[in-house]
Amino acid sequence: MNPVQHQHYLNLNVRGLPVSATLGINEASNRLIDEGKTICKLGLGQSPFPVPEAVVNALREHAAQKDYLPVRGLAALREAVAGYYRRQQLDFDVDDIIIGPGSKELMFILQLVYYGDLLIPSPSWVSYAPQAQIIGRNVHWLPTRAENRWLLMADDLERFCAADPDRPRIIILNYPNNPTGCSYSVDQMQQLAEAARRYRIILLSDEIYGELRFDGEHQSIARYYPEGTIVASGLSKWAGAGGWRLGTFAFPRQLNWLREAMAVVASETFTATSAPIQYAAVTAFDGSTDLGPYLRSSRMILSALSGWIVQKFDAAGIKVARPDGGFYMLPDFSGFTEKLARRGITTGSRLAVTLLEETGVAFLSGCSFGRPDSELTARIAFVDFDGAAAMKYVAERDLSALAETDLRICCGRVLDGIESLCGWFEALD
């Protein structure tokens, strides 16, 4: 018998949609490594640090937990998350929290249940817009500028909304930002909050990198727009537990209708987040375990490494905004436009392919984050190092700062990769 040939009846919203750019570059890098090539992986933004030991021990203790938990999440964990935010002077309680299998899944469900347009500052994380496309929502990219460190300015938000003031909208702010590492000042947040309130915009504040702000002084815009801000976080970035897949949403009580609608959809989709992971996450959020040394070490390493990279880029004539936190930055190679054009390189995506082939450094073009491909920007994720070994090195020497010699020992692959990039540009003629 001849096998049946099925027609390709794909939903129009997903036809031609590529795999997430960050996952795609990671898979491509791994294939090249398997072929025996030396690759510096600056593409996928996975935390280099281990999950805190106390949290891992809590997972061991609760590995036998097998029951379905409430769709909104384990009550003890929701209380721990609410307490975590109360320590930041945000007014949330246990009923305001939803737990999901990663904040990414919760963001998707939020866009599914809310009927309105999605506003995204450009540049932004790779999955915000594709999620909206899958669901069929309108996506509007809001302009940012290099002179403002790629941050959304309140005037630009105001200008966009004033043309149709009553249209329902959600805006996603992410800070410290992926892909730039930059964060908002208090004054900038207050101005954005005023604009969001004026147009009744629902604001999704993606603060997954908040604990990795280098100065430890992260603040949420929910302080200034509490009635309209949903705060998103999770374990993947600041606790190094990306593969655990646990995300959190904290809702203002004025948006309980939205929270309840998300819970209904969650009940029919993911049902509940992994029970052992939720029990373990209580230790990460409830404040009973001192994670201060872990976070201080993470911030110190990332701050020193980002500062070194910025200096190298500056010396090579590569423009970049200095990050405030996280492990990303967005270098701009437009100063080399003419020299690159002589080599037939006129787009950021072509530049990324060429540099992977010629230097072994993997990164993503800025077009994956909503920037024009002709702009010649790129996202660097400076994470290709052994975070556990780096933390041990810092602890054994009781370091309060890292010199270049320390970075050579702890983060040598990243330094080698950045020097290779800079050398390639400096050799252009």
C-alpha cells in the first residue's frame, strides 16, 4: 500500500514562522562544535551560573511530590512570591500570583486572553512579537534611539497612543533589557507610568533580569503604576534555572479579571507547573535562605565582564551602550559600513554568518530583536563561561572586584571571542 500524503493545512499565523532565533543559534553552534570547530557561544542567553545549592537541595527533598497542584500554583509558593515583592515595597498577596511553566508560557496566555494590540519597544526579546503573530494580534514596534541607550521614552509612547487614545493595548517593558542590558531610571519609569495611566494601557513589566542589575538597586515600574502593571519573573535568569521552567506573574487587584481568564486557559493547557519544581522554588523566593552572596557574586562577575567588553569595543571603534545588568549588550557596527560593503556585507544577518564562519564567534543580528537588518547591530550574550567555577574562584579569594587577570581565568572563552571579533573589525580595509 502506498502511504497517504497529507496536505499541509497549517494555520496561516504560523506558516513560515522560524524557530526562535536564540534556540536556533544555539543549535547551530552545537552542530559546529560537534564537527570539531572551536565556537564561542555568545548567542543563547542562558545563565552561566548554577542553581543555588539551597534551591537544589530543596528539589531533592521534594522530588517525590507527584500530585497535580492548583492551576494558579502551590499556595506556599504564591505566598513566597508575594512576600518577595512585598520586600520590594510592592503590594501583592497570595491571590495575586500565578505560577506557570516559564514566564514565556504565561506571556503567551496573557496575549491570548486579552483582546488588544501589543506594543513593543524596538529592540526587544525575540519571542514577544512571534507570540502575538501566532495568536493573531496586531503588533506595533515603538521607536527607540541609540542616544537614549535604546530605552523607550515616554514622549514616543505618548505620541503613538495619542493618535487613537481609546484603543486597548498591552505594552511589554523588559529591564534590564534583553538585548541591550540597559535599564530605566526612576524618572524615566515615572514618566512612562504617567503615559500608560493616561491611555489605560496594561503594562507587562518583564523583570526576569531584575536581580542581576549590577548595582543591586533594581526597581519595578509597578511602584509608579500599581493599578495597571503585571510583574513577570521566574527562576531562569537570576537563579540559573532555565531548564526548570518556572515563571511567575503578579497582578494588581484591578486586573483580577485578567488573572482569572488566564487561570481558565491554563487549566485547559498546561494544567499545573511541575510539583517538585514549585516546592523547590519556595526556597528561592521566601527569603528564608540567604541568597545574597550568590547574587552579589553573579552581579560582580557580570559587571566586570561587561565593563571589559565595553572597553574593548570602544577601543576598536564599535559603538555600544554600557549595560546596567544582565548578560547582554547591543553593539553597533555601522561605523564599518563602507568597509563591510566592500566585502559584500550589507546586513546584520550576513555579518553574523560571516563572523561565525571566520572567527568562530556566534551571536544574533539585531534584526532578530526588531531592529532593521541594514542597521548592522547585534546582540552579544556574554555567557560562554563556567559560572560555577567563576563563583568558586571569587569565593576562595574573597574578591570584591575582578581584574582582567581574574577574568582571563574565569571567563577566558568570552575574552578570546571578543578579542577575535575586535581583531576582525580592526583588520578590515
